[in-house]
Amino acid sequence: MLTSFGDRLLHQRTRLGLSQTDICKITSVNRRTQYQYESGNSFPDARYLAVLMDNGFDVLYLLSGNIAPKIKAGEEHTDPQAIDEPFLRQLTEAVMEATVNQSAPLDAEKKDQIAALLIRIIKLAQL
């Protein structure tokens, strides 16, 4: 298992057959910024992660290193609204760890963006 966010980001980009230039076009970040993300020297914001998710990246894996279990067609899922609290706690800790390394503290708007992204990820994981 890849242990750093940067390693997982590079792995996902490679899995999708995308170059750094491709990602820069999709996310509107410059190539230096993308390199910093992949080398683990800085971390992206929620908007960047949301764009990646919309383009086939497994953002849950990027943040936590874990792949969400998928429910196969025909399998029963007892409570579609249930949230795996230990998993959510682990995911939240991964996000907080990544944001601690940022030079500026998170403002309320960025915290709201992260919360919205986590909710999107959880909903997608439940599909």
C-alpha cells in the first residue's frame, strides 16, 4: 500500500493514463503546484479534490489510503443512510493531518468545502 498522499496521487494519475499536464488542465493548477502535490511538499484544497473525483480519481483512497468497499448489484444493504463511523473518523483524521502541513490555518469556508467533499465521498462509497 502506498503510504503518502503524493504517492497515491501519482498512482491514481498513472492508473488513469494522465500526465501532469493533463491534470493541470483539468484542475487549473500550474505544473509546479501539481509536482508539489505529488512530491508531498504541499496538499491540495477541497476544490481540487472535487475536480479529481469528478474525473475518475478515487479521492477516498487519496486521502486515507483505503478503498471504500463497493456493494455489488443485487446485494442487500440494510441502511443506505448508515455511515461507517470508524471509517469516517479515519478519513477525517487523514484530512486533518494533510491540512496541518499547510502554512495557513483553515478558514471556515475551507472547512465547509472539506466537509462537503467528505459527504460526497461517503455518498459515492455507499452506491
